[in-house]
Amino acid sequence: MKKKWVAISLIAVLAMLPGIFMLMSTPKVEAQTASASMTTHSWQVSFTEALKENAIANVFVTNSKNQKVAATVTMGEDKKTMIVSDLVPGSYKLHVKKEAFVLDGPKTTSQVIAFTIIEKLEAVKSEQELQQYFETLLANSQKELNEATVELAKSDDKASADKSSTTNNQVEGVEEGDIVVVKDGFIYAVKDQGITVVDAKDPKNLKLATTIKLKESQYISKLALYENLLIVIGDEYLEKVGSSMSTATLYDISNPKNPKLIREVGQEGYLQDIRITNDTLYLIGNMYPNYWMLREQKTPDLKPKTFDSVEGNEYKSLPLEKISILPNTMDGTYSLITTVDLKNGAKTTANTKGYLGGSSGLYMSENALYLTTPIYDGNPVPATGRMMDMIWMPRTTNTQVFKWNVDGTAMNFVGTTEVKGSVLNQYSMDEYEGNFRIVTTEGNAWDEQKISRNHLFIFDKNLQELGAVKDLAPGEKVYSARFMGEKAYVVTFKQVDPLFVIDVANPKKPTVLGELKIPGFSNYLHPLDDTHLIGIGYDTEQRYDAYSKRNFTVTTNMKMSLFDVSDFKNPKEQSTVKIGGEGSYSEVQYNPKALFRNKEYNYFGFPVVLYDAGKGDEIVYKGQGAQIYEITSDKGIVLKGNIVNKSTGDQYENWEQRVQRVVYIDDALYTVANNEVKSYQLTDFKPLDTLTIK
């Protein structure tokens, strides 16, 4: 059967070759660019064909009066990109003569590309302008689809005042929310389409205070607290609208046993994340309009819908004056940001802004919001196996960064910049003294033809580059990063775990101070103090593959390390513990919200699911629960509480009983699972009570 399919595939490819050859033999120069750029940044255009070394001699810029103007034009490293800078606001055209291109043929023609330089982000002025944007995008996407077909054929915050747990937020003063939150002796936990409220004031007598039921169509992703407000964040699919909404539902929990619904706000699309700072809730998401309907000569409403119960029960399209097109983008996705003033019971109208130009990552300080989106490069992938490369080998990407200054519900767009490589997560980004720092990985660590490289970039308040450290750990990729004031810590990995210590005190000249290489890697770095870091990840070992006759690296047990970086040039692994055996894991390895902290006792802990190696490739389930460690700079890492329910013959963990979070209230510790909450003494972890939740 397999041979039959191979034969059929071969015949199909051979049948397509003549047509493919014709398409390939007469390539056409195409330009890809965004229509506008800010005065603080350069405008650039990428061509499908390479430019000559002296291409700039055949290039000039004209203004709206067709007069030549002085502009700085440079060529990118890829020899396919032209960068235009030093222009005042206005409308321009870039003229590129056909002699500028390496390719010579009947389809190589001179190019004239119109663009605009703007001083500030303006709102869309008309429905016609919005529709024209999507029609242009649709035309470009169809062209890219045709080209792709041809290519394929070719081949630490402070403890709260009431002595109870807080969310492990990245930035102090910027709340991120979690699936379990604690306030005034009550535990609020997400359970299915509702919220369980547990009265934990007496740890020896846990009580179910109430259950908050939400709609069956609503999926809850996280909870957050602001004074006496419980903020429930989720996604809801609305059949009558035919779309999903990201929602924030606010409850007054002055009486935790009887929460009262205050209001609900929503924006069309899918939630990216939330932040709460300076008395303001920021709901950040993406919305994908169905602009494909334009092909059918229809005129769909391409504006996102919003909802605010303060204004009524209707879903309203976002007004044009609240929609802008982000510069240097041509993306049919909206980034939506809804702000809610939480003061005085959050009674004022929510404010939603839509920005054409989607995003996938975010970082927020108390004064600024940064959104990031990957940009796939224009370099062609070899014809053979292109589709497999796209599926199994991630395409090389750059990252575009957008910045807004924020002041409560007021948001002022600052600008955008682009960096080489992709961003791992929010911890790879940071703001310090007004400067933005970001760590990226360029390329693929498993690509032996074009090895990966890692970079750290620093930008000023206007996103102009100040300094960089480039080409860290060639052949490896970033597994975790953490900024701590004037130092940055980066963990890369392929076979061993280098921990880099980088001095970023001088933003114009960041410098690698030291490097530590040890087996394994850390998925998450957490500051203990100014000179010590906690790393949580995996241990690894080298094994030999007899078939390929190569060594390869596999993960074994979980691992936690304490790094001493007091001598920045010689970082040391001061203390380490191995947790469980092969197959063991904890949510904290990919979600830092699962980290338990208690400053008074120097406790750090997390849920664990323990496995161990069995016969052959088999792994054997050993138990689940939580582990609590005392971590200090003088004693290192010491296991204090091993709250694990050992397996009684089960093959896998019980999802309903798996500990999701560990929290504390005063002198009691609580483990929160989907169907039960357990309490323990915080000093010796003696069990106190169990509350079963049905």
C-alpha cells in the first residue's frame, strides 16, 4: 500500500513539473511593505528578488508633488530589503529602477511604492478606508497563497498586609491574576464554569461558603482581586453574534458568602492576557475579522464588537474613531485593548481601542504596555520538503514590538521596532529606567545548516536601539530569562545548561560577565535576593542512538537549583535537588503562577506529579501533591514539606485530585485541587482538614 502511494505521489509531481518550470523560469519582482511608518522609525520594503550591491545608485524618493527629496536609503543584510529614513511627515514614493535588481528578464520592471510617514497614530477615517485596507490584504494573501503553491510543488511581589498568598506577578504593582486567589480568609478557585468560594478562616474546619455559577458557554481562565472586587476573566462563545468574546465579570465580595454581580464587559475575539495596575483593568486580546467575505462581493462589518452592561445589553461595533492601523504592519488581525477604571466600584464606562496588527506576547510595567508579534522572514525555503519544514521545523522569525504609554484608561501609542529572532515568553522582556530590554532566539537550535543564535537588545523610551549583546550560545536556544535591575540572566540549552550573567547597567554597552555550564536546564528563574537565583527545570543525561550512531540528550527528573551570582564573572550552582524520577513534572515549569512563596519562612513550593523510570521506555506513576522547600543563601535548598499522596497502583495521576495551587493564610497552608481543598500547619505540615468539593 505504501509503495502504491509513493508511486501516485511521484506521478502527480512529474505531471506538475512542466507548469512549475514555466512559473519558475519567469519570476516577477514583487514588493511587500506596510503603507505607513512613524517619524521615529524607518520605513522599509522587501522585494521578492535580490538587489545588486550598488542598488542604492538606482533608487530615489519623491514627495506628493513628485519632487525628489533628500532621504537616507540603505540596504538590509538580506540584500532584498530597502530602508528609508530621515523623512518628515508626508506622502512619498520610493522609485527603484529595474537596474537595481540582480534578476534580469522581461518581468523585472522598475518599482514605484507609495508610503506615508506619520507623526502620530491616527484613527481610521471612513468605512471605505477600512474596507480598502482589508481588500489590499486579501489581494496580498491570495498572491502569497499562489506563490506558496508553486514553492510547495518545487519541493517577586511583596506579601499582602493580611498575611496571605499573592499571585506570583512578574512586575511589582502589576497584577496578572491566577486560577486561585486569596482574600480575608477566603479562597476563590476556578472550577469548571464556576468559582468555588472556601471559608478558610478556621483551617481545622474548612467550609464551602458559596459557589458562583457562570454561563455554561463561558470558560474561565483566571481570577483577579481589586479591593472588594473579584474579577472573573474568561471567553464566551455567542451563537447570536457568531463569534467569541473575551469577558471580564466583576463581583462585589464585601460579603464573600454572597457575591453580587456588578457588571460585565467584553470584547470580540480571544483573550491574550490581563493586567491590573494604577486602579485600571486592561483586557488584552485578538480578533480575526472575516474579511474573506469580500471575495463574495459582500460588505461584512469588519469592526470588532464590544459589550458593556453599564451601557445596556447590546453588542456594539467599535466606532471608527477607536480603530487605528499600526505602522509597519499588514495584518488582518486586531489587537484589542479594553480598559476599565476600577475606582469607586468600577462604575464608569469601559473604553476599548482596536489596532489592526495582531499580537501574541505582552509585557507591562506600571507605565507602559508592550505587545509583540512574530514576523516570518521572506527567505525562500528549499523546495524539497518545504511543507514538512513548515510543519516540523519552525520558520525563522523576527519579532515586532509595539509600545503604548499608559496612564489609567488613557493610552498613547509610542511606536514600533523590530528585533531579530523570536521571544520565549514575558520573562524575556523587561522595562528598567524607561528602557525596554528583550531576549530573543534567532533560528532553530536543531538546524545544523544554519545554527541558532541568541540576542539581547536594549531600546530607549522611543524604541530606538541603544545597545545589544548578539550571538550568544550559537546552536542553542533560550529556555528562560530573568531581568533583575542592572543584571540579566539567560539560560540557553541544547546539551548542557549555560547560565549567562549579563551586565545591563550601561544600556549602550551590555556585557556578558560570566557563564556557568551544568547538565539540565531551567524553565523558570526566580530571584531569591540580589545575588541568588532559583532555577526550576529538568535534569538531563546523554544517551547513544545505535541507529544514527549519535549521542542525544533526554530529560530525566525535575531539578531545582540555587545559583550564587555574587561573583558575577563566576556564577555557581550553590545547591541543587532532584525531584522525582523520569517523567516527573510540575506546572511551575511552564506557568510561574503555580509557584508558592512565603517570605516569613523562606518557603518556595509548587504542585508536583511524580513518575519514575520502569522497564524499557516505560515510566511508572508514583504519586501527586505538592512539595515545599526552605531556600536561603546560607543553607541552600532544604525540603520541608513533602505533601504527596503516593500511588496505590494507579497508572496515572487523578486529574480531579491533582493539586493546582498551594496558598497560605496566616499560619496555615492549603492545597487546592479541582475536587478538594486540604489544610496543613505551616510550620510542620501536619494535616488539619479536608473539604470535598462536588
